[in-house]
Amino acid sequence: MQVYKKMIITKIRDEKIYENEDMIIMEYPLTIFINDEEFITLLCTPKSLDYLAIGFLISEGFIKSKEDIINMRIDEIRGIAHLEIKEKDLLIKKLYGKRTMTTGCGKGTIFYSVIDALKTKKIYNDFNVKKEYILQISNGLNKRSELFIKTGGVHSCLLCSKDDELIFHEDVGRHNAIDKIIGEAFIKGIDLKDKIILTSGRISSEMLLKSAKVGIPVVVSRSAATDLAVDIANKLGITLVGFARGKKMNIYSHEERILI
């Protein structure tokens, strides 16, 4: 499926003004229907839509196992993901009074409150990773992204073990990129409790909570973290690293997992 368009635009370079062809990333609405009822529309890059739909529902706490999903069908032409899941009544109860606007790309939406999210189980483990490895994967992140190189218009997200790169996704929305990671890991049965997630975008509270809900112990960004993300990371036992690029990084919480 096409993910970018070629357009003629006007470019200004120093004193030169000229028309030239440019690659523009596509923004695609994907509407998720659950048990034939419209649930939400995500604005995304039209790639790995199955992983996105499943990852979103997992990270928002609506499904927890493969047994929760009866059937799934993606209609790329109409931009619809049809999912049939168990426990429809429980889903409605979860939605009641829980919709919250976020600091995401555009108007992101999450369906839980921060107070509820803090009930997520705290992560206790002895997982650790070398500082040099974090900088290595972070410095190479943008080079992996074909869409970023062509358009400059996407966020990247990478899932790693302590010595290997496992899953990579990119999307116009940083939330979508991490949901695609979570969705693919879920489908492939990858245990996330000894993994690192690296993103090109800012780590805000909802980004941190997506990682927390699936038990990822180390969250790394090439960009900044918000104060609420740091507070939640401290409470939930997550190592949060920001500005990991070049030869530097900021460790905001649980620095014991980073081997200096």
C-alpha cells in the first residue's frame, strides 16, 4: 500500500527559488470497529495496520491475550479494521467516563485515567543494558527509517533485546509507532519483560504508560521526557532515558539498569 506521494512544491534554498518534486508522507484514517460498533479513528501511516489495531487495543488495556480476539479483518480500501472480541460488556464499562485527550501528535486519545494507570504492576527485575549499546542503537535509528530519509515526516520505534534489534516500525504518529511494535510482538509471542524500546519522539505520560502496561523495563528516546512521564517511570520501576544521541544521554529514573 502506498505510504507517500510525490508532489511538486516550491523550494527556497538560500537565494534560489525553484519548483521541485518532493516526497510527502501520507496521513491515513484507520477506523477501528469492535463487534460491528465504531470505536475510534486513528490517523496513521498506512502500513502494518493489523499490528497497529491490535497494539492499540493491548496498550489501552482492552485485550490481554490472543484468546480475547475472535476474528480480525483489515479493509485497506475503506480504511477500516474490523475486530470481533470477547467480553463486549466489559469493553463498554472500560470506556465509560475514561476518554482523555493527550499530548500526542494531533489530538491523541487514551481511554484510562492516570490514576488508574498507576495501578499497573510495578516492574521488578534485574535486567540491565550497557550504555554503549543504547547509544549505538539510538544513533543508528534514523538510518533504519526509509520513510524518514525520503520524507522526514515519520517517527521511528525499535524494540531490542540487550544485544539484538528485533522489531522496527515507523509512523506519522509516535503513539502509532509504539503500538505497531506492541502489536507485532503480541502476534509473534515475544516476551517484552526483558526488552528495550527506543523511540525518536518525546516520551510523554501516555507513551510511558503504553510501555508500562506490557512490562517493558527500559524506555529510551532520542528526544525529551515530560515530568509526568518521569514520575510514573519512578513509581512503576521503569528505566527512562532521554536525549540518547551522540555520546550523551539523560537517565531520569532507575539508573541501576544502565551499565556505565
